[in-house]
Amino acid sequence: MSISSFSLEGKTALVTGGSRGIGKSIALELAEAGADVVITYARSVDAASEVVREIESKGRKAKAIQADAVRYNETEAVIATIQNEFSGPDILVNNAGITKDTLILRMSEEQWDDVIHTNLKSVFNYSKAVIKPMMKARSGSIITIGSVVGIGGNAGQTNYAASKAGVIGFSKSLAKEVASRNIRVNVVAPGYITTEMTGKLDDKVLQSIKDRIPLKRAGNPVEIAMAVQFLASDASSYITGTVLTVDGGMAM
Ligand code: NAP
């Protein structure tokens, strides 16, 4: 058996939350590897258009769709657009996510619901919407961006940790359901990565995080994108139901 490569030539990838941060890096990296890429976003119209321009400048087809990942009907519309205007989708990257951090004593029901819906229900929405076309194609790769916080927990993030632990259980269960159809389902769990999401943290918290990272530095979004490219490609054809931590050793 020959493993073809890390190439994504001829494939279509959908990256949720591809307008900024980690999602943007993933979208650009998958395009660099040869995929046509559709991104979704919530509000950042200009940033999303810029990502489309960058992908097109690499000679790939691209589209940005404003769609709330929390709403199943919007999710279905995104998949229908991809089926009409592209092929696939062959690759789904569930990346859209938010934080609303506070200790449980102060956490409102709304803060709990917003994070669980955006980070966990969205993963159900998009995975359910792509599974039929992937089953028909008898191939597919679904990659969800989790977090080391979903493995080890973090004070002030009960909502976020629950959502990220949830995507691990979800992905392992789905991996078992669809493995016989040659669909692989995996999680990439980043540690501390420099983006707008982590830009909200104050300097003291930041320093205490860095002190806990064996490699002694924050990660770069591209380092997450490279792991996603691997799991999206045939180079990982025998890997499913796994959680790949990309965290400078933080979760050890
Ligand atoms: P970010 O810079 O804040 O970007 C979040 C992205 O998600 C944006 O594209 C945003 O769209 C989109 N989004 C948010 N809510 C959405 C919704 N309801 N529907 C559609 N799109 C929505 O975040 P990031 O740091 O890149 O994080 C990306 C993923 O990595 C998240 O799942 C996060 O939990 C995970 N992660 C991040 C870190 C880290 O250190 N940064 C660590 C572990 C895990 P708009 O631009 O339109 O708002």
C-alpha cells in the first residue's frame, strides 16, 4: 500500500470560523496544500473577504459564507451551497468557538448556554449536515478543534471546558459510527495559541500559562494548521478517533 501524501489536491474543505485566528491559518494552509476552501464566519465581513482573496491568490477556489454555527438550518444551507458550487465537502474543520470566562459563582445561564451552543452544538450541526454526502462518497475527514482545557480543566472556564470535553466524546462516538464508511473523525487540542481570543487575557494570567508550557512559549496558529492538514490528508489514513494535542507539552 502506498500512502499518497499530505496533498489535498482535488478536495474541498469547509472551515468554520475561518475569518480570523486559528481558523484563518487552517483555511490558508489547506489551500496551500491544494484544497478549495469555504469558510464561515459570524460577523467579520471584511476579514472573511480578505481570507477569500488570499486563498484565490494561491490559485484555489474560495468562498466566505456568513452563517451562525449555532443554527442548524444555516448549517444545512452552507452544505447545500458547497454541493452546488464546489465538490464535496471532503474535509470539515469544526473550528468556530468562543470563550465567556468567569468563576461558576458569577457565571450566568446565558454565558453557559452561549459557550455550549457555539462550541459544542455547532459541532453536532456541521457534522450531521456533512455526514450524508461523506457517506455517499465513502470518504471524508472531520477534524474538530478542541482544547487542552477539555482534557485538564481550567478554573474560570467550566463552560468552555465542558464544551471542549464534549467534542472529544462526540468525535470518538461519531468515529465509531462512520469508520466502516471510510470517514475519519479526530480532534486537535491546542494549548495556548496567540490569537484575538487569548489577547483578552491579562499579563499575569499569560505569564502563569507560559510558565506551565514545557516548550516555554505560546504556539502559533500555523502550528495548529499543520496538524489539521495532516489529519485532513491521506498521510493520516489509519488515524481515527484520536485527540492530537498541539500544546508545547502543556497537557503532559
Ligand atoms: P478567534 O480568533 O476568536 O476566532 C473565532 C472564529 O470563530 C472567528 O472566525 C469567528 O467569526 C468565529 N465564530 C465565533 N462564533 C461563531 C458563530 N456563532 N458562528 C460562526 N462563526 C463563529 O478564536 P481562535 O483563538 O482562533 O480559536 C479558534 C478555535 O480554537 C476555537 O474553537 C477555540 O476554542 C480553539 N482554541 C483556541 C486556543 C487559543 O489559544 N487561541 C486554544 C485552544 C483552543 P467572526 O470573525 O465573524 O467573529
